[in-house]
Amino acid sequence: METTLLTTLRSFMRHRAYRHLMFVSVLTLIVGMVAMHYLEGWSWLDGLYFSVSTVTTTGYGDLYPETTNGKIFVVFYQIISVGIILLFFNTIYQHFDDVKNSQRIRRYRHKKMVKRAMREQKRREQKEKNTHN
């Protein structure tokens, strides 16, 4: 499992579109953190904590905007950021699934090739045996 995950992450980062999606996802968290820092006067850590709990739809309720500007921002932030993060997680899952399937196909082809080689070897041995008799 660990090697599959590492393989997936490596191959994920090789794709330009995936890197851009990751950049946009991280940028989404940073935008939320910065906005809550300035709009609500929260610490950077509280802003990041709020952003992560918001975009993952966890929403513990321990932090919430109290200013009008903060509330307006969060309404739009939730709509946009949840979609971005869901797209990001879905893309990672799809990529992981694709990598797993391609590995499964390679193993199947390898197994098939080995069986074919073994049958061919048996035929040759049988042929040699018949020619020596």
C-alpha cells in the first residue's frame, strides 16, 4: 500500500494539470487564512484552521466569523473552496485508482507472458525429447 501511495504521488506530481490543481487548492487555503486574519483579526494559525475545517466541511463551530465582512466572505469562500477541494480529492482518488489499475494490468500481462514462456519451454523440451527418441 505504501509503495502504491508513493508511486501515485510521484506520478501525480509529474502531471502539469495536477500540479496546477494542487497549487490552486493550497492557494484556496491561504486565501481563507489571510482573509480571516484581516477580516476577523484571527491569528494565522486560527485562519488556517478555520480554512481547513471549512473546505473539508468539518466545521467544528469553535471559530466562526462575527463581522459582516467576514460572514459575506465565508459565504462565497465556502461555495468556491469546497468545490475546488472536492475536485482536488476526487482527482487524487481517480489518479490513485488509475495507477492501481495499470499496476494490476502489468501484473496480469507479466503473469500471462510467464505462462506463455513456460508453455513454449515445455513444447521445446517435448520436441527435443521426441527428436532424441
